[in-house]
Amino acid sequence: MSTDTRRALGAHGEIAAVRHLEAAGYRIVELNYRTRHGEIDVIAADAGHLVFCEVKARVAGGRRGPASPLEAIGPDKRRRLRHMASEWLIERAADPARPRRNEIRFDAIGVLVTPRGELLRLEHVEGAF
């Protein structure tokens, strides 16, 4: 799979994840926050949490990588996401627009699509790590 195809699949998965989160009542705070350590796909807020989301998209029947999109979020990725979330919180500490919540949470969203890009399944795991 070429880099462009992977990026397109990732963007498609993120769009599906954002639609899901908004339909569930979350407010999207920021998308694709980049640091030198990587990227946080979605930062959102619900009534009590500031939520850092990792989104993984896979094509059904694909031959590469784990069968489930969520299986692709390993310990190294979880560790980097926690570090990037700390950076985001420090960077936005004085920002009056930053949502103030009592708790933070790390969620995972797995998106499975057909080879034609049609959504087959979206799994949202709150407090995944």
C-alpha cells in the first residue's frame, strides 16, 4: 500500500471517527495535533473528560498488519500518545479556549472499511489505555 493510499485511508477513518464522536455529543477540540513524537488524531471533550483519541483504520480483507484496527495500537504508540497529550496540555495551559475538565481519558477508535471505502464497522473504546 502506497503512502498516499495509507494517508487517504487514515483521513477517511478520522472523518468517520469525528462524525461518530459528534453524534455521541462530543465537542471536537483539535484534529491532527503534531509534535516531534507523532500526532494525536483527535482531541475532544465530553461533559466530564478531555479525550485524546487514537484512530486506526483498516481495509477489510487486507493482508498486512493486525486483523482488527484496534490491535494495531501497541504499547509504544500508547506511550507516545500519553507523552504528546502532556505536551498539548502544557502548551495549551494558559489558553482560555481550552476545555477545562476534571479528567482526561485516552480512547481508541477502530474503523473497518470495504476496499471501496464503505464503512463496515466503527468500534469506540473509551478509556482504552
